[in-house]
Amino acid sequence: MREYIIKRLLMLIPVLFIVSLVVFSIIHLTPGDPAAVMLGETATQAEIDALRQRLGLDQPLFGQYLNYGKGRAKNILKHGTRPKLRQTVPAMVLPAVAGASLALIHWTAAVPIGIWLAICLGYGISMGIGHRDPRVLLTGLAVMIMHLAWSAGFWLQVLAARALGRRMS
């Protein structure tokens, strides 16, 4: 029973990340501007632009996901909670990428980044085969970029909070 629960919890990690990608993508793939839809038809262009800037919708997707990671870290710091496993795994991407530079000293330092690359690219390949569309193969690359941006934002916020003297429980 314990193995079953652990297996299910580990399967939850990619599901939650995929859900965040889907929600994030839906916001950008729906017709129209999310800010214009939120404000209604009577909104002026200046009001729409101000809302887009306030929500960060005027930034590239990498920057938006970076801010998403920062927001997650702010929330954890604010409430003094320990990150859950599903939050910790994506947060480890940036340290794995940084640690890969140590592969110049010994090849084993590249193992974590190799595993991450294999998982992301394998996901893209499985999506491409499942949809029978070679363009979908780029999904793995998009997942890698989103993971890296989220992780970078998370660690930037944690390090900034540490520099200001806040503690993470």
C-alpha cells in the first residue's frame, strides 16, 4: 500500500506541472487579449495596457514563468511553510543546470541535468507520437524552458529574501 501511495504521489508531480502549463497556455491561446476581456468592451486602450503591464502580460513567456516561480517562493516565505515535493522537484532544475558545469571536473555532475533533459525530451517525443504531428515534438523544449524559468524565478526570490534577512521555515 505504501509503494502504491508513493507511486501515485510521484505521478502527481508531472500532472500538476502539465496542468500549470495548460492553464498558462490557455491564457495565451484564447482569442483576444486577456486584459481586454477582463476589463470589458468599454475599456480604453490605455486601461488595457495598464492592466497588461500590472499582470505582467506585456513580458515574454519566459519572464512570465520566471515571475510565476518568484510568486510561488514569496508565498512559501510569507506563510513560513516548507515546500511540498511537487514544488521542490521543479525548483531543483536551476541547481542541476548550474551543477552541470562541474561536469568538466567529473562526468557524474552531469547526471541530474541529463535525467531532466531525457524526461523533457521524452515527454515531447511521446506527445509528438501521440498526436502524430512532428511539430508537437517541440513540446519537450517548451517544457525545458518553462521548468528553467520557474526554477530561476523561485531561487531568485528565495535568495533575495535571504539577503533581506527573512527565513524560510
